[in-house]
Amino acid sequence: MILTYHRILSEKKSNKQFIQPGMYVQNNVFEKQMLFLEKYFSILSFTELLDLWNKKTLRKDQRYCVITFDDGWLDNYIYAYPILKEHNIPATIFLPTAFIGTNHWFWPDKISYIMMKQLNGVNLNGKIDSAIDAYKELPEEEIHGFIVEMSKNLSLDFPDKRVLINWDEVDEMSRHDIAFGSHSCTHKILTRLPVKERQKEIEESLYTLRQKNINYSPVFCYPNGNYNQEIINQVKAAGYRAAVSTRYGFEDGLPQDLFSLKRISIHNDITATIPLFAFHISGLNHISNITSS
């Protein structure tokens, strides 16, 4: 199975910034999950898994697990990396390469910041999530136009605060079993881009990873999980060995398609205890959701 994480936060995370519930795991919870996986699974790097699939040498008596992170958050370095390093656990982080080492904020975080200023003192539960989901349906130019307009109306400046890792941190993690794959250059939703712009996002991100002389894995992660057959063909042609989706599921045996690999998303709301975590990665909760719908 392939697990998906995004952010790893301190258990004392600040309430000054809204973070979507599905986007984080607390660091104390994350460590317990890693200890559980270490005990019951064979944790592989993504490259090791690809090699086992290629050679058809998966063992039926083994439970295999690959750990991935999307987006390259700075808290991956601050909180997840020390835990992974201490326990010699490999992982892969998918980077939007053009943003690494910058103070860039993803637009959902800017929307969240604006709404928190607008709705100061108001219950935010569900409001920001709903707004982000609605904006995902709009062209990216309209989203950024809204952000500029609202920031101006509120006389609002975004904090000059780095939230993503930099290349020095990537280099350090590379020397301790952390590999880096591509999450495109600028995390734009590929299904909404012209062919040439998609090709640039796909090809240049891989080129950057190769040029940085780091521990990179030639695996692509579709931004927002959006892709189609044309995009798959472009990813293959660019030289990637595989690509991951956001579709829930397991790849225990030989996958039917290396370029639409299923993963299991992990976040604090549904995996805060080991029994909940074990239940979630067992797939039983997904089966029960299907049978009850």
C-alpha cells in the first residue's frame, strides 16, 4: 500500500492559521503510526517498490508499505524528518519544484487567511473548506484575481513566512533515505492547462530534480489528483517510471497501471489513534462506506 501525508504539525499547533482537517497529522500521532508500520510492514522506498514490481519479486508473506508526502511543506522537515531519520524509515516527498526555497503560499492557504480575517470571531467550521472546494472549479486566473482584489479591499498583506522546504533541506534529507518526486512545477491543475503548458509543468520539474543532484525518484504526483489519458501519455513520454493519484485503494500486487497508482490518504481526524489508523489502512472503512451508500 502507498500512504499519502501532507502536513505534520506540532500537537500544539497554532490557531492563528486555518489548516484543512484533511491536510495534517500531529507529530505525536505520526510517530505512533510509524512505529506501528515498522512493526507490521516492510517499509520500502518508492524506487524499491518499483524494482520489486518490475522484477515480479513481491513476496506474498510480506506486507509492503510506501510513505509519501505531497507539496513539500516545511513542517515535513521540522517534524516528520527527525522521526523518519531516527527509525531509518524511507519516504518520498513530491515537490512543486518552482516553489521550493521561496516564500510562496498555495492559493487555498491565501483564501483561508483572507477568510479568517473577514470572519474574525465567527465559527469557521466548514466555511473555509466549502470555499476552497468551490474555488477549485474556477480557472486559476480568476482565483488569483479574487485574492488580489480581496487583499486590496482588506488592506491585507500576507505574512512573509516560508512554509515550504528549501533546497538545502532537500539535500540534507536526501542523505537520509528521503527521496523526492515531482508534483509539477507550480501545482496547477493539469486538466485545465493547454498541452504545451502541461508539458512544461511535467518535464521541467523532472529536469530540476535531476539537476539538483539529490535523491530523486522518477515518480509524478498529479496536482489535486486531476489527470486523464492524455496527461498520462505526457508523463510517460517525459521519462517518469510511475505516477500516483488520489484515488483510494491498494497496490499490493502488480498494478494494472503504473501511471494511476492508488494511495491511502492519512489525516488526523480519522487516524488519531492506532486502532483508527489500522482500521483506515485495512480498507474496511471504505468497504462499509460503499455498502451503506
